[in-house]
Amino acid sequence: MTCTAAGYGPHHDGTTESFDGTTVPAGWTVDDKLGNGQTWVFNDPGRRGNETGGSGGFAIIDSQRYGLDKSQDSSLISPVMDFSRRTHLALTFRTDYNSVPGQTGDVDLSVDGGQTWNTVWHHTNDSVRGPRTEVVDLSRAAGKANVKVRFHFIARSGMWWQVDDVFLGDRTCDPVPGGLVVGRVTDKNTGSGINGASVTSADKPAEKTTSVATPNDPNLGNGFYWMFSSLTGEHTFNATAANSYSPQDITVNVVPDQASDGTFALPAPRIAVPAQVGRTVDWQGQGSSTMTLKNTGTAPVTARIGKQPGGYQPAAAQKGAPLQEVKGHYSPLRFRPGKTAQTAAVKPSATPYAAPWTTVADYPMPIMDNGVATLDGKVYSVGGFNGTIAVNKAYVYDPGTQAWSALPNLSIARSAPQAAAYGGKLYVFGGWDTSGRPVAKTEIYDPATGAWSTGADTPKPYAGGAVTVFNGKIYIVGGCTDDACGKTDVQAYDPVSDSWSSGAAYPEPVSWLGCSAIANKLYCAGGATPVSATKHAYSYDPSSHSWTAVADLPIDLWGMGYSAADGKLLVSGGVTNGFTTITNQGFAYDPGSNAWTALPNSNNAVYRGGSACGFYKIGGSPAGGDAAKNSELLPGYGQCVAVPWLSVGKTEVTIQPGESVDVDVSFNANVVEITQPGTFTAELTVSAKTPYEIASVPVALTVNPPKTWGKITGTVTGVGCTGTSAPLTGATVQITSKTASYTLRTDRNGQYVFWLDVSNNPLTVTASKDGWEPQTRSVRITKGMATMADFFLKPDRTCT
């Protein structure tokens, strides 16, 4: 009988032995069956101290003190007790039983004065460490006049057993003075119940409970609780709940032996946002608007305002290439020098490449474990492993010329470095050198000067960590040392101050994960742990410096390509099923819905390649450490950076309940990123500590064309050998005028659009795509008008 029900407590009527003396208590005896003097004692000769939870003296038999190969068989026996008038007999005692194999500790009961014994408590090598109180039912001794108990210890080279505060007698579970407090914990704004709230007696904090759901009682709302209060009269009770509810104190008049109402209504902030914000401006013009935020809740709130790109959203329903699963065993560790490189390009499963993924020019050499970043519309790739050794080569890809160009070499060869673009420069951290040691040296490339410089050394250099730019710093999450993968370190580099700091530790040790910043948080997913792979994903909130679990990836995944675009975390390729399967699957995480959706399968199933905004995947390994030249692009995911044409007057505001704050929103079409008229979209994000979801605010900037410009637009369609046709996603459209040339790619519908001054007439327009014959035509545009120029491409092979 544990007697743990609220409002009840154990009542003892009997005798207690505290063993406070240093000799055998009166009436008790010690039996030494082996006759070697190694018995129960009361003076703690081993100076172990009372570990039972009691105080003062105690009984102990200490086998460890007697030494190796020493044996004990000793009992501590109570006096004879008359329980002929007892009905609820129990034995309670404090204990610290420390055991090893071969040791036994028994509590035995005798109802015939010690002639026969029955074991009522038995432990061998399963230690029962103190402080601990044991309750043993002795109902079989009720009504008996010659009752004894004994504590019987047997060991050889054992440990010890301590016993204290032995009670023998009636133990009943009786009501204790007090009353019940009953009620609900509710949301003050909505009236709905809050489950999981903690309710505590302020005057006696040990008395507390938790509110719960009530799915089986339609007449009782969620957030219900009840608790016993041993204090009666007026007392304060406190309710607290997660999800940014404010705590509340109420006074309850606790009536003895009755139920008293204690209903809480916890305040919380709630932010209302406008449906949209927008502005129309002339070419290279500016404008402004206002975003009004209102606190419709019942507690103050501090909100942070951020921005994230909007724009074209490719259809995730496109499947891309057929699913590829390459079985094998794939390691997250470094590849050692001396391996023969794979020099031939990896053959994709779809020829020509399956839409919507498109090819980009092959990398100049076979490469994997390369660091990749997008800077000013170009793709930079540095370092890596060529299948034989770590390299110090660096290249840049220009989508306009569709070609790679060599850059000055890194000063140190690096395999699996972390590369990131910030402030017009490329930063490179970590990676394994040719001997396998992580590189501490930070290297910085400036495209304006075409030269490398150095920055502050990385405090904990790793290879295979995730890297992203977040809140003006470059974050590196997890990684590998020279011989082990899986770290919880989060390191942040400040390019302005050239200094490092530490972030909150990642929730699990990982390497080869994917991380990106979206609005005001950092999101990470997947990765290889020291023993397996993970599908877990987390978000990092800089305001609380803490990680929070978000929806898991649909599969475990590591060594993937990753990026962020259009407000989503993108991952593609890598290794799944632990370390056994390379895949070409991809997924996109939407923080707004806390859900993953499928991306189109990529054409190349690789792992440990480089990746960057675009969504570009450069190189990688199709099997075991072979390096590939292949590179590909998933069009439509190029909005990865801050929105340069949009700014806000305040990035943080505090709003009292019932009040509103106006935030100035500015639009500027005179930025280098706006090269064409049209409508540009983004979102303003509002993040705050509140129980409720805050919707992002859609933003639209419409830029009117100059009066002398005209639009050329059309669709590129592929007509197959059977006569069936379909739009060609990612086709190249080359527009050449008298003074310049422009390269476009078609969207998911095969469409393109471009504005030019009519002084460029006539235009030569060429449409092309791998696997199709190019087509060229001459077009004249008209100012203020749209000129259609469609293309129908045929296969570049003979139809049979």
C-alpha cells in the first residue's frame, strides 16, 4: 500500500527502531552463521555515512570493507512482537542496498517466533540504492502473537547493505486535513482549455498538478485539473503554461473536505497583421506604404519583423527523373589519398535529362566534398576531393556564358570545406587538408580584386559541417574531425568584426546535414550521427538561443545538397537508410505549415557534392569516393538572399494589449537586382513569443516599364517523334540585339518574358535545350506592347 492518493497519508501505529546507538539495540539480535565475526554492525566502521535517507546511526553489513574472498552470512533479527490485535500490518524501512553478482539481501518474516521463515523482500545483484524507503506488506502476520522479521545478507567479495528507521505495526492510509481545488486553465483570449499547464500552491509548492485534456467527457472542457490542498482558508495558487502564456495568480478559499473553484484565464499576446502590402512605381522609382500590427491579445508582446523572398514557385508535383537508389556502404569519414579517380561523367537515368532539373556545364575536374556558394548571380566552387586527393582549386560558373572559369588557388587544399557568400565576398572555412587534419585558416576571396585574404582562424575547425548566413553572421553547424564525424558545436563568424562566437549546442551530434536561414530563424535537417543517420529537423531562435524540434524529414538523409529559396529549406540527394543507399530524392520544408513536400527527383544520384542557391548541385560521388563532373540546376529557386528592393523602418516593436504599431515599408526599384519591369513579390515575417501562428504578410512591388520599352514573350515547346508536345522547362532562350546579348531560361510552363528598349530592334532569338534541335528567328518588339515569339523544338536525333 503506497498511500499516494491526494488527500490521504500513511498513519503508523507500532514501533520504530532508529539504530542511533553503536551497539545492537535492546531486543534485537545479530546472527553470524559462519562464525567469522563479519556481521551487521552499528558504528559505520567503513565511514560510508548514512545513504538510506535517514539521519544519525544505522545498521550496516559491509562486505567490501572485509576484503576480497571474504564471505558473510549474517542476519539482523527483530524482537518478538505481539500482533494478535493488529489488522493492517506493514514493515517500512530506509535502505541502501549496493550489490554485485552473487550477493543476496532478503527480508524474512516469521510468525512462530523464528522457528520458520518466509521471504517477503528479495534482491540479489539488482541494487536498491538509497535514499530509499521500502514498504512491505505483512498482512499474513495479522492476528499473530509471535512475529519476527530479519534482514538476511549473504555475500562473498560483495558490497554492503544499510538499514535504518525500521517500523513494524499497523500502517493505514487515512484522510488528512485539507480540501480540493478544482477548475480549468483557459486561454484568456479564446476561452479554450490549455492542456499541460502547471498549477501550484504558492504557500506549499510541493502541492501541484497538471491540467489535462478531457476527450471522454463532452460536458467538461480541456485544461481541467484538480489537486488536494493541505492548507485551508484563503491561499494563492499559480498557473503557468508553455507557448508564451503569461502566468497567473489567483486566490482560492479552500474549504475543508470540500471542492473549491480555482479557474484560471492565462493572458497571452496575439498579433493581427494586414492581408497584404503593395506599391506600384515607375521604372527605377521608389514608394512607401504602411504595415499596421495590432495586439489583439491580453499581454504585451515584442515582435521582430523580417523579410523573405517570394516569387515564382515551381510545381512540386513534377516528379523529375525516375527514383534512383544506389545500394552500397557509404561513409561520412574522409577519403584517404591514393584512390583512383573516376574521370568519366556519371550517366543519368534520363536522357535527355528529365525536367525540371537541367544540366549546367560539367565541372572542370571530377569533384566531390567541394564548398559551393552563389555570389552576385555566379556559382563559386572551392576545394574538394577529386577521387585521389584533396585539392586547392577554385572555379566560378557564369550562367550568362554557361561556362566555368578558373580562380586563384586556395592557399591550402581542403576537402569538405564550408563556403559562404557575404557582403560581396566568398568565405571558406575548415575542411580536411591532404593529411586529413581539419584546417583552421579562414580564406576570403574578393571578386573585385581577384585575390584571396585571410580572416580569424576557426576555433574548432571541422569538415562536413553545414554552413549558412544568418543574422549577419556565418553559422557552421556540426562536422567531422580527422577521424570521427558528429559534433554538436554551433560556431558563428562575424565578417564585420572578424570574430567568432558560439551558439546553443545542436540537439544531437551530426555532420553532413543541411541548414539555411528563413526569415528570423535557422533551420537544419538530417545529417549523419556517430552511429547512424537522422531524419530529425530543428529550428534555432536567436532571441531565446535555443533549438526546437520541427517536423522530421520523410526519410533519414545525409550528405545532401541543400539551400533555401522562396521561404523554404531545400534538400536533394545524399544517403538514406543509414549508410546504405544513395538517392536522388529531394524535399522542401515550409516553416509556415511545418511540413515537408517532395521536390522533383534530380537526374544524378550523388552524395557529398556541393550545392548553392539556384538550386545548384555541383559534383558529388555516385559511389564510394568516385568523384563526378556532373552539375545540375533546379530552376525557379534563385530567390535565396534578402529582398534588396524592400526595407522596413523598424525591425522590432513592442505592442501593448489593444494597441497598434505602424511600420513603414519602403520600396525601391532602383537596385541592380531589378533588371526588368514586372511584379516582384516577397513576404514580411512577424515573429513573436505567442501561442498563435502569425501569418506572413504578402508584399508586391509592381514596376512599370519605361515608355520606350516593349515586351517579348513566348513558350518553348518540345514536339516528340510521336507528335506529342510538352512545354520545355529550363530551356535556354538567347536574345541578341544590336548592342548586347541576353540569356534566359524558361519557367515550369516553358515560358519566357523579357523587356527591352525598342532601339534594340531587330532581335535575334534562339531557343535551345539538350536533346533538342535549336531554333532561331528574328523578332521586332513594339513599345508598350507584348510581342509573341513561340518556339517548337524537335528532337536532335533521328525519329524511327
